[in-house]
Amino acid sequence: MSPKEIAAHYEAKVFDSPEAATTAGFTLTETHEPRNVWNKASAAQSLMLKLRDQKEKGEVKEIGLVIEPWKVTGCYLPNDNSTMNV
């Protein structure tokens, strides 16, 4: 699966730059810079699993993935009443 397909599987928003995500109100989390396409999908999967768990627990409102040519970054939309750091 490609990073976009992985994001779609987890019903995550996809952004093409960190700036686009932050402009939409999302908070950036980890960034992975994999060496090849296979590792990029693996990195995206890892980020999505962590964010999915937070969403299922109600810690975040929405999850997303910033997909750039040589790196992927997780992001989330905080709950309106959330003041926690993720």
C-alpha cells in the first residue's frame, strides 16, 4: 500500500506540506525520513497506528499524514477541550 492508501484506510487527512497541515489547524508529530518507497509506506503505517490509537481513546479529534517526496509526518487535530501534549 502507498502512504496515501494507508491514510485513506485510517480515514486520515492527507497534506502535501507541514504548512498546509498547520494552516488547517493540525498539530505535527513525528517525522520519518525513509530511504526508499517501501520504508516510506512502513513509516506511514507506524505513524497512523499511533495516531489511530489516540483517536480511538478520544485524545484527538482527527488524524492526518503529511506526505512529502522524501519524508512523512503524522499530525492530528486536537480536541477543542484538549490541553494535552501528544
